Amino acid sequence: MLDDKNLLVTGGTGSFGRKFVEIALKEHNPRRIIIYSRDELKQHEMRMQFNDDPRLRFFLGDLRDRERVYRAFKANVDLVIHAAALKQVPACEYNPFEAIKTNVIGAQNVIDAAIDCGIPKVIALSTDKAVNPINLYGATKLCAEKLFVQGNSYAGQKPTRFSCVRYGNVVGSRGSVIPVFLSQRDNGVITVTDKRMTRFWITLEQGVEFVMRCTQLMHGGEIFVPRIPSMGIMDLVEAITPECRVEFTGIRPGEKLHEVLISADESRHTVSLEDMYVILPEYTWWDKNRHEMDEYSRSKPVPEEFSYTSDMNEKWLTVDELRSMVAKL
């Protein structure tokens, strides 16, 4: 899927974008990867990180700038990975207009440009916070999911297809709790909002590999959800800073005790594969043609009223496993 292809990654200088480029260059042979982002310093640092690899192109631009998005997408792109977003929950709560401009209007610009430029495949990154959202960040990502799923209808007879990947917290990414705990360790005091808190957990490498696989599986309209483990916040404290005193500060606005990757309402059109769940689109043509899709012929419907939540997960990370994951960062 990636060999000899022209790829474009929005938000390409972020944690996911850097790891995606690293794995794509190491394990595949893309013709070109366009890094679309708005931070010139991060682009310079990334150019140095990859030793001015001639297959990389750095394109300064903001998703809000519709004309600039179109200019980037006209570069004979075969696949777009849409990873750009405003992701900090408190920042989005305080700056709601800005979050909507980037996460919702920016998504619309990506969809329109992809259709008009004839890009075959677009896969967008979503989050567990889009399910039953209680903060603005989650609400904007829910809107973005709806836009990308219905983008397949807007494409009409054109070849462009859109799908989403939805997963949980990424170990060590910007905004992850791990860097916060590590920075607090020297003070001897760790702040935790609530000791009951659980989260889904995935590494950057796992996230990238999952996205790459989904680009091959997608037919358009699916939301792909990996089967990933959960961790308890106090287990993470024990793994990183067992010697520190813990102060409980209370749940912040817009924060959940437990995260949800699939809601009970979505279970009616969700199927299970060996390593993932797939929330299928509710298109009239989908069920008609589904028997022709080999990868879904092996799938099984999930039970009625099924939900996939971090506190009721079958897979849990142990303290030793968490320590091993943190040590690799």
C-alpha cells in the first residue's frame, strides 16, 4: 500500500507523524512523504532527524487555510493520513472557537480537497474521547468522525474513500500523563485526579502499524478500533514513581473516570475481527456488497448492547509491563 506511493501526513511533525514517517521509511519504500504542518521549527528539527531524506517534503500550512490545503493535495497524492488536531482538553475548553476551526472546519477542508483532487484514500485519526463526549475536544472529534464517514457520500462517483481509526491514550506522546509524572518525580510528589481512573493504552509504534494495516482493509466509511489493554492510574504511578507521595486533586472539567472506545448504541453495526473491532457504515450499498469483501467475511457481530470500556476490558497491563513500556521511551 505504501511502496512507490505519494503520502501526505497532516500534523506530520507531531508524535504520530514522526513515528509514521520513521516506520514508513524503514519498513516500506514510499516515493514521497509530504509533511503538512504549521510549525517551521518542528519541520526543521524533523528534517535534521531524518538527515534531509530526499523522499520527504515539508509543506508549511494550516488546515484552516482552504487554499493551502488544496495546493498540498494537488501533488499527486495517493494516501492522506489526517493526524492534525488541537488535542489538549483544557486548551480546547478555554479556546472553543479555535478547536472548532481546526478540528471540524479543518476536517471539512481535508475532505473537500481530497475529493476534488481525486485522492484515492484518506484515513483520519480519532480518539476514545469522541465516544459519548463530555468535553469540547471529544465533541469536535465526534463531528470530524461524522464528516469523514459521510464524506464517502459526498464523493459520489469519484474514487475517494474515507475511513477513521479510533484508539486510546498513546504512551509517551505529548499530552500523555507519563511526561507529567516524570517531571514531578524530582519533587517527590505526584498529582493524580482520581485513583479509580482507567485508560486504554497503546504505543506509538502500535498506533502507526494499526493505521497502516487499516489503509489496506478500508473500503470507505469504517471506524477501526484496535483491541488494546487498559491500565489503572495507580498502577502507572507504581510503575514510574513508586517512591513518591501521591496527592489527589479531583477530576478536572471535561475528564472521565473511564474511557469508551465503542458505545452500546454503536454495537448494532459493529463486527469483531481477531485483533480489532470495526464499526461499519450504515450505507445501503454496504450490506449489499459486504459478502464480496474477504476481510469482513471472517468477522462476527458483537453481542447486543456490547460496549468497549477501559474499566471492563479483558486485557490489563501489569506494573512490570508498564515499566517495560516506559523504559523504551
